[in-house]
Amino acid sequence: MRMDKFTARLQEALSEAQSLAVGRSNSAIEPVHLVLALLQQRGGSARPILQRAGANVADLETALQMALERVPTLQQFTGDVQLSQNLARLLNLADREAQQRQDQYISSEAVLLAACDEPGEVGKLFKTAGVERKTLAKVIDEVRGGEAVNDPNAEEKREALDKYTVDLTARADAGKLDPVIGRDDEIRRTIQVLQRRSENNPVLI
């Protein structure tokens, strides 16, 4: 599978998974390497998504680290590391998830969904940690806001939005907005912009 089919974040995680395998003298990169790399990725989306889905992420991370200890090591490591059949299968499942969501790129969250269907150890660890596919898919839909992954940097852009902006719709749904008094003209203008067929994206400053 071509690396350019993955988002930048997933490419970073795969690179870190390779480093984990090399550092432990493993002959192949397994699903456990990749999922652990996704969980530990600084600024990545996998950990917060799993937390929002109600998973026990701390227990999952510990279980993945223990599973990593059981991956066979080579006494005479030559530096040759390949994708295992299990990881290739996981990435194929993630590719299917991406296609079903009409994504042009395979993202980290597609791998998480694929892990729910993975018949090996990672799939079992997800179930033990309380990861439910239906709940996970719902959280991913909420995080994406209905948008497909059509940009290799989509995950990073989404993280920047979460970090530097406030979702007023979500705050209104949660009843966390104070009533607005004396801003009739501004509110009316905002509604007019929202009702446009194009360029309907007001920015409130």
C-alpha cells in the first residue's frame, strides 16, 4: 500500500511504529506497534477520540505495552523490518473504512475503526478496554463534523480548529451560552450570512 494514501498523522505514526519495532529488534511491524504509536502520538487524535468514546485508554495503553513485550525478538537483528501480514490486513480494513466514508486519504480514526474488526490481539484488547464500534463511529462523525478526509493534513487542521476556536453550536446545545442583549443588528446580519447559498461562513470577532 502506498504511503501517500495515508494522512500525515498516520504516516508519522507508522514511522514511529517502525522505530518501536527496530528498537525492540522485532522482525516485523505488528498492529500493536501502530496502535500504541497512535495512542502515544503528541497532539494526535486517536487518544482523545477513544476517551470520548468511553474507552479506558490507560488500561488499553498498558495492555498494548504488555502485548509488545510478547512480540518475538531477534538475537541477531539485521535492521530489516517489514510490515507483518496482520498489520497489512489492519491497513486494508482501514482502507475499506476510508472508502466507505468517501475519504481520499486513510486517517488515524479509520485505523481505530478497523481495529474494532481486527480478529487478532489488538481487536481483543479494544473490546477489553470497552471500545464499542458503534460509539466510536458516532464520536468520529462528531469530531469530523460531517466532512470527509480529502486532505493529507486534515487531522492537523482539525486539531488546530479544536485548539484555537470555540464551537458555539456545541456550546449552545449544551446550554453554556449567555443570553445576548442589545445585539439585534449583529444577530440579524449573522443570520443573513448563514442563509446564503455560498460564502455562508460568518466569523465572530
